[in-house]
Amino acid sequence: LLPLLSFLIGASSQEEFLVEISGTTVTITCPLDEDDNIQWELSGKTQDTKERKFIIKDHDSSPANLSCSLGNAKHQLYLNAKVCATCEELDALMVAGIITADLLITLGVLILVYYFSKGRKGRASSAGDSRPRGPKMQRPPPVPNPDYEPIRKGQREVYAGLAPRAI
């Protein structure tokens, strides 16, 4: 995963700092045009570096106020960068390759499922009836259950007491 980077830039002009993160190393490039005699300050302490790039090795992800100055020109930066020693950096080409490979594998699985399910549409299942199926014929009505006797004309009084009652 790429390291999570969130920083705020507060500069006295329209120019911006360039912040690069690799593992736990943070490299900050000052927006001033000169390459020498730049004064760096990290959280109120003056640093020895006089170059345009300032490197923080083994950054502990704690927020820091950083400034670079040359003469009267001063640029300030609030750095809040989350770094990780065990994170892997991915470039855009690798991410595109992973997404493309995933889509191709998914498409391949869909084609295989379609191909193998296409041939099974007309087959009868072995769990069902073992009788051979012929053309559809009309079935005779079911045989009446011998436990229930049909009502005959002379016996209506036996069933007359089963009418719904009003409560």
C-alpha cells in the first residue's frame, strides 16, 4: 500500500513545497530558486542543511512545522505525513496490471460457468422419476381418499352441525 500522505502547505507566495515519501524517509524541496545557503528550521530548531532539499530519515509520523528561508524570503510548511517502514510502493502501471488481470480472470470464470451450464439445460435429473418421459398426456383424476365419504342426498343431517357458528 502507498503511504498515507496528508500535509498542509502554508507559503508566503504561490509556490509550493515538493514532498516525497519513501518508506520512513521524507524529502522536502524548498520552493526558493537558489540551491545554496537556504536556512531550514524544523519545529523551531535550525538545521545544518544549506541545500534546497531537506531529508528527514526515520520520520516517526508526528506532525512538524518546517520552514526554509533565504534572506527575507521565508516559506513555511506544516507536515503531517504518515509513513510506514513495511509498506510497499506501487506505481500506476502495476496497479493497472493488477486490475486488468483481475478483470480477465473474472471474465474467464464467467465464460467457463456459461459453457458448462449451457449443456445441462435439457438433461433430466437422476433424483427425479425414473420413468421414461413420453409426450405429455392428460392424467386421470386422482382416486378419492377412502377416509372421506362423499355426501349423499339422504345424509345431509350428519354434516349439518358443521356449519360456522357466530360468536
